[in-house]
Amino acid sequence: MKAEILFKPDGKTVQARPGTSLLDAARRAGVAIRTRCGGKAACLMCKVQVAPDAQQGLQPMNTNESLKLGSLAEEGFRLACQAKATGKAGVCVLVPEDPLKSAVRRQLERQQEEEWL
Ligand code: FES
């Protein structure tokens, strides 16, 4: 059994078998998720957000993921390297913008605003 995983804001999708991590699914879909620890739940760079109603498409958090995320888990965050598909329901995943890209975008927006003044 496979289920669709949708990655926003890219809008890319991939079919995932049970046990496939969101990180592996993202790579197959061509979606970039930052990592530094190679999927060992150590760097916390692979945080993604999953809507509460879509959590049924993911296996429950393991203890390590839960401890690492702390209160972020209540906001729907999961570690893409640890969250695994159940294959029973689709999942919509929001991949946060890369902090460097975000900083560049904000700077460009500020410059455009200054040009209009
Ligand atoms: S890849 Fe480092 S915590 Fe997930």
C-alpha cells in the first residue's frame, strides 16, 4: 500500500510506502530539506510541519523525536528524518523556508520598499 505525500510550498508529490521517512520521500520528490546529521535526529534542521488531521498518515513519534522537538510537537512539527509514512493516508507537509533564503528575500523586499519611497 502507498499513500501520497504532498510537499508545500513546492507542490510536489510522491507516493510513499509504509515506513518511508519524510526525508527520503522529499528527496525522491526533488524537494530540498536541510540536514546536517545525516538523519540521526541530532541536528534538528529537517523540521517540517504537518497539519494535525494529516498526522494519521504518519507513524507516531518515537521517543527520541519527541524529546528533540519538545513543545514544537504540539505545533505539528516533525523531524523529516524520523517521521515515517503509514501508507494508509495522504500527508501534506509544509517545508519551512531556508533561513538564508528567507533573509535574502526580506532584504530584497526592504530594498524595493525603499526604492518606492
Ligand atoms: S536530519 Fe538531522 S535531525 Fe533530521
